[in-house]
Amino acid sequence: MPAYIIAMVDVTDLEKYKAYGAEAGPAMEKHGGKYLARGGPFEILEGGFPGKRFVVAQFESVDKAKAFYHSAEYQGARKHRIGAADFNMVVVEGA
């Protein structure tokens, strides 16, 4: 069953965040993920959401999404993001 990682982001240091993105994308692809949405324009239809940037990535399963998140490659990229963005991330199983 597919799974999706959804991140809601508020970038506070663009240069540091660019370094994160340069490493996070290849790490995700290595683990079979693909971006479905990555920072494009959005409109809130109801309620409130944290962040000014949304990212949605698809994986084959929750296990594969979690393997990506816990991988050495992603954790290395994540170090660039710490202090560069307020970041909320979830994994959700698809239908």
C-alpha cells in the first residue's frame, strides 16, 4: 500500500535550507520516493496549517518511507535543516 510523507515547512534560513534540499532529494530517490508536490503555491480551504511551504512525497509503503527517514543519507541532510526551518513531518498510509 502506498505511503506519503507530508511536510509543512517555514524556512527561516534559505541558504542552509538549500543545502538540506540538495541532499534530501537524492536520499529520497535512493529509497524509492518521489515528489508529488514540492513548495508550489497552495491555498488553505479550511482551518490553519503550520508552515508556508508544503512537500508531499510518495513511497511504496510506510516501512519504505520510514527507512528513508531513518537512513544515514537523510539524517545527514537533516542536519542542514536544523536551525534553517520550522518543520512538521508526518507519514500516512495511502488507500
